Amino acid sequence: MLSSLKFLHLHLHGLIRSNSLELGRDSDTGGQTQYVLELVKSLANTSEVDQVDLVTRLINDNKIDSSYSKEQEFIEPGAQILRFQFGPNKYLRKELLWPYLDELTQNLIQYYQKHENKPSYIHAHYADAGYVGVRLSKALKVPFIFTGHSLGREKKRKLLEAGLKNNQIEKLYCISKRVNAEEESLKYADIVVTSTKQESVHQYSQYHSFSPEKSKVIAPGVDHTKFHHIHSTTETSEIDNMMLPFLKDLRKPPILTISRAVRRKNIPSLVEAYGRSEKLKRKTNLILVLGCRDNTSKLDSQQRDVFQKIFEMIDKYNLYGKVAYPKKHSPENIPSLYRWAASRGGIFVNPALTEPFGLTLLEASSCGLPIIATDDGGPKEIYAKCQNGLLVDVTDTNQLKIVLEKGISNTSQWKLWSRNGIEGVHRHFSWNTHVRNYLSILKGHYQKSTIVSSSGIKESCLKGSSSLIKPH
């Protein structure tokens, strides 16, 4: 049986800390960041797990908070963040980290050999962590779990469809390095964790190294203590104050989207669809919560481009007084925003070109807010379980406009979607369920490798040891 488990989770890019996540601050700090932190916390709270280390990058940069320069940060009993410096002191976007990953690998090998406390499993999140995880797994002789979160081949396909050229994609996203790291990660992974069956069947299968038998689907969870449908007048007035500078009539149902300001999220198309609809402009407000910013000119080039296109659409369709795009919000505001929108009969929209899962859809639904989402990836499986809104081909702006109009047209239908979302998310998507499934899969892997070991073919782990050994 599995006992005294120790986990190492690798999450190398963006900004992650034990609380007050700066979600949406930039293109690298989004849903993956929240997922990894919640998974680490949930694992630490189970009886089978002794310790969880979350390894990320140590950053000394006066442009970001000093909390990201702490080498060690307590999360909760049994869980900690360990930060290792690799590359320059300053913050770098993920595409610029590739030259420094070998430095991190060596640092980690030395750290775990020195402390003689190697993990039972290494779980790498995204391609950059996969690159490090493969090498660390081999050096420490520890099984390797990989989650891509989003995949380079799929991203490249969508960007080509959107009109970018191969050389542009390579320059902006280092896509070849990313795809090569994904191929290697899939080749050497003992287990590949995906959020949806669609990811496994249609996205991971594009990789030569992918073995379907390694793939395990575990849907992410929602923290139901934060994301629930009971709203208070205090939080409603707080959100009203946030929207007041932008909107002429706060009473109108909001069309809400919450995402990072990156091209993949396709926010300008949402603004255009809204702008083309006389019905939506007359009856609703459009709320764009796209992370926090001080000055648009200080954003990275991709974010500036997204905001520029949004402002052009607002101007083109004269949407002043109808569209809100607040500069600041706290993590505590997010559940309040969902509940505020639900209390006014609004809808939540995810118009992303690609969506591996769509955690915001679960959060919104848990708060009683119906959804309209891209028909790509994870939203299909959320919709199948919850029946809580509509799916749409977001590459067709007119179709998006029509579906948005349907979303706010029928009060009884809205109420049914709202109830279905609350019940469906509670039934199918909780962190307790996620972690139980996660540990069950590892137990199956342990038993399988133990059986193989007893036949004399391959080494495996010993009960109660700090590592499960699988040579590559």
C-alpha cells in the first residue's frame, strides 16, 4: 500500500505564492497557477501524504513583490514552496526561460541528494517543467508525472488559423523547444494527467511519444467554500463601486468574462460580437476582467496588443458606458464578481480559441452563473455534466453574437441553467474528489510496478520508503 508519500511539483513560470495569487497579472499567471496551488494544498491535507514541495523560480526584481524572492515559503502543514534561482534575477516570461533550465535541474539534483529526502513522485506542470522533470526523474530514479496544461502543437495550429506565420510563432513562443520538451515528457512520463478526455484523444494524440495507456483523466475541482451562490449586499455594493466609473446603467444584466489578456483568450472577438448586436447593447453591459494593470504601456507586447484591439472595438461600435474594464481587483473579488453577475441575471463567457479545461467556467457555475463557452476542449465535458448554458464556435463572430443573445433571452431557461450549474459542479467537480482520484491512480501504478518487480523484470518501491524507483 501507499504510505508516507512525498511529492515534488514543478511549476516554473509566472508568479506563484501561498496566498493572494496575482491571477491575470500577465500571460504566465493564470488558471494553471491556481490549479497547482490548490492541488498541493489538497494533497497535503490527506493522510497518505507526508510532504509536498512546490518548486518554482526565485525572482529578485523591484518590479514585482518581494515575496517571490523568498527561498522557502510555508503554505500549510506538510506543504511548502521552494524557490531556486536560475537565469538572471529579473522576472522573465516563460518563453525566455529555456536557456536556464539545465541550471535549475542541477540545483535540484544537488538539493535532493544533499538532503537525502527525495520525493516519491515528481509531477511537472507545462513543457518547461517537463524538461526539468524528465532529467530529475532519471537522476533520482523517481517516477515522473506530466501535465501539459496547454500544448504547443495545438497552440501552433490555432495561431496559424488566426493568420500568424511560422516564423512569427517561433519568434514569439519558441514553439519548437516547447513541442520537443512535450514530446520528451510524454515519452518518459509514467503517468500523464489530463483534465478531459478530449485533451487525451484529440490533443495529446498529436504527439509521436504519447501512449494512451499512460493517460489518466482527472477533472479539476472547485473550492466550494469560496465559490457558492449565496451573495451578500456588501459584496454586491463593492462590485457596483468597481463598475460605476464605466457603466451608465448598473441594473442591466452583465455579460462577464474573466481571463488573462492574451491572444488565445480571444477577448477582442467577444467585444466585436457584443458591438454588432443592437439587442445586447440595449439590454446588457459587457464586463471585461483581464487581470491588474497600472499602465497599459507597461504591459508586455501581447497584452498591449490585446488591449489595443479591445479599445479599437469599443471606439468602432461606440460602446462607452456599456463596457467595463477595471484596472484592479483582488482574488477575493472573483467569487463576488460571479455572484454579482448572477444576481443581475447575467452570463459568464469564455471565448477562448483553445481551452484545455476552463476552471473559470466551474467557478462561475458554482456561483449560479450560466455559461457561454468555446466548443473547444474542456467546456464540452463541463457542459455534458452540467447542462448549464451554451457552447459556440467562437471563431465565427456572428454565431457568437447570436448565442450571446440567446443567453439573455429567456428567464426560465436562465434559471434552469443556473440551478443545473450549481448542482452539477457540486456533484462532479470538487478538490476532495480530484485528490482521491489522483491518489487512486498512483496506487494503481504502485501495484502494477510491484507486480512487475515480483516477476524479476523491474525494480519497484518498498513499502514505506521515500521513493518509488523506476529506471528509465
